[in-house]
Amino acid sequence: MDTSQPPRRKPGRPKAGADLRDRILDEAEACFAAAGFAGAALREIATRAGVNQALLRYYFGSKQDLFDAVFRRRGGMISGQRHVLLDRALAAPDLSVESVLRAYLRPQWEMKLSGPGGAAFIALQARVHAEPEAHALELRREVYDPSLRRYIDALCDLLPALPRAVVSMRVAFLVGTYLFMLNDLGRLTDLSEGQIHEMPPEHMLDQLVVFLAAGLRAPEI
């Protein structure tokens, strides 16, 4: 007769799994997006997630570790989708600067439109990009640079007259431009003197692609 027993859980080990982790990440994401890293409190995050702080620390460790996990979760989704869309663009017969730009930008747009969590992450991402601290820079490099380097490679191939340093600089301008437009669409109404109140997301993406492609193609100075 088989008398073996399943391994016993260690004392104090919670039974909750992926669902609880995701709930904590969702609530932390909302708090960090609204208040920033310094302003978000672990006590509030734990309360919103329906857990105590000890359990929150059990799963994620320090506040910094929790913040990093929040950023890696959706940032990794965006970066992964960028790899997939770039592969498709490179395999298409109509490869162009525009198709590469659209592949790069689309995951951000889709993330923002995916629901409150996606929109919160886009706001959080803007905060991280504005942070000068070394840790924030390293986090962005870890999550986004592998895919971004592939896009720079593709754009260099499409723009052989431009040195890689110039293409890379213009890609940095590109990143700043799309982050601003994702997070401050209200300025369109101000600067157009009320002529633009709302722009469909796909049309906004089209406008950005046209603008950024022209900047990338501009002659070197």
C-alpha cells in the first residue's frame, strides 16, 4: 500500500498563488502610478490588495522589489510584443521606416487602451522615465533595451546614409515624443486652440508615425 504523503508546506507559507500575486501587483501598480515610488505606502497597497504587510513582503520583499516587479510585469509584455511585431515587419515585403515605427509604438498604445491597469502602467512608466536615479535607469535598460536595440539595427539598415550614432539619438527623441503624447493628450486641445478635443488612437498613431519617420529620415547636420 502506498503510504506516501504529499510534502507538507513549511510553517507560515501561504496557500495563495498566482492570483494573489497578480492582485498585489495590480494594486501596487495603481498606487505607484498615482503617488510615485516615494509617495506610495506599503500599508495602503496591502490594504487595497486585502492582505497584511507581512504577506506582501513574503511575496515581494522590499518596497523597491515590489516596484521593480510591477514594472517588469507589463514592461516585459510590451518589450516581448515589440520583438514579435518587429519579426513580422522584417518578414513583410513592404518593410519601411514607417512599418518599423508602427511595430515599435503599437504595444504602448494597446497597453494604454487595455483597461485601467494598462493605463496605470503607462502613467507609471512615464514616472520611471523621468527619474534620474541610477536604479530607474538600470530598470529601463533591463526591460526595454534588448528590443530597442533590434529596432535601432533595423532602422540603421533602412537608413544607411545615417551613422548609427545619429539614428540612436533620433530614437531617443522618438521615445520622449511618444511618452509625452501617451500621457499628455490634453495639450493637443490647448495648442490647437480647441480645434482638437479628441483624436482616435489609431489616427494618433498614424500621425506620430508620419512625424517620426520624417525626423528619422532628415539629413545629418
